[in-house]
Amino acid sequence: MLEIDKLDAFYGDSHILHAVSLTIAAGEGVALLGRNGAGKSTLLKALMDAGPRTRGTIRFDGVDLTGEPTHRRARRGIALVPEDRRIFPHVSVLENLELARHACPPGVTPPTPQEVAAQFSLLPPILERRGDRLSGGQQQMVAVGRGLMARPRLLMLDEPAEGLAPVIVEDMAREISAVRRRENLALLVTEQNIDFARACTDRLLIIDSGAIVFSGDWRTFDATPDLEARYLAV
């Protein structure tokens, strides 16, 4: 479904991603692990044309996305939940979700905010609450729910577990996994929380200094303990 071939990304003169190649199949969950500054967020933004200048090939369902702006990529079925969540503070949770329906692909009927909220235990009780009255965990679930409002086929989550209490992280992993199975949704998640990433995905990539240095399943990762020490330890 998603094919990336020799993707380079730049901020000004800074070369951040170096010949990144990967594929994600329909319904597959892939974790992208790496230290801060390794290039994880840059890769997600590059896939959405949301900041870095890129060179290389990105294909989605066989269509070359070169030159396509962010809104068109969204309407092809790609959704990004950014690391900083970007909840609209002065409108309700319900309105935050409702606004995201505009990214739905042509011919696809979006869900209602209530249908999306029902998939996450934190959301139904707070639909009328303003965005600036939410806890960090509530904000994160609103951001994830907003990503689902356009019925994407690929959902990208940037550091969703960062700064959240362990019980919230555990619940979020379980609920996102359930949505993946129910919707046959592909997932690309960047994380430093290995337990969360493992619970949501089928396999993993490790990125270091803007290059992919490992690609494999979790069993292979567990059998190679020096990977964590070399590329993930702080």
C-alpha cells in the first residue's frame, strides 16, 4: 500500500533523512523506533508534505505522491496525528472531531464524532468539554480520534505515549489495536516506549541518524539485544 524508495529529506541545508526505503501493507502495523533527533518525526512529516523538502519516491496505492499537497494526501487516506497533538483549545471535543471530517476521501462517508468516540474509553464523557480543559491523556485520545474521522487507510502516530501515565498508555495501546483489527487499518507509529510500540504493531524499523539500520519482526529484535543498547538507549 505504502512504498517509499530512497527518500531524502531536508530542512534548509540540513540533510535529515538519507535514502530511506520501506513498505507497509494494508492493515499492517509498523513501529519506527529511534532516539530523539534520529529522524522519526521528519519521516512522518515528509510523507504528508508537512515541512521538509524531499527527494525520492513515495507511492500510495501505486500512485506517486510527488508534488501532491498535504490535503490531497489526506484525502487519499493518509492521516497524521502529530507529536504536539494540536487540539483546538476554544472549541469542544465534539467540534474538534467534527472538523476533521473534511479530510474524508471523495465518495467515503465519514463516521460521526459519537461513533469514533465510542471506540475510546476516555472520550464519550468529555465530548462537550473544551480543548483547553483536557488532560494530556484526553488530548492525545482526541488527536487519535480526530485522525480516524476521515476513515484513513494509513494512520501515522508521532510519539503518542510521550508524557502519559502508564495506565493511559496501556489502555490506548489496547484500544488502538482494536481499531486496527476492526477497520483493517495500517499503522505507522514512532515511539520511544517499546512496550507501547510492541502492543500496537507487527514489526519494527529502527532509524539512526536519518537512516534505517534495522527492519524485522519483534522476535528478531528480542533475539538481538545489542540493537536496543546501540540505537535506543539514552
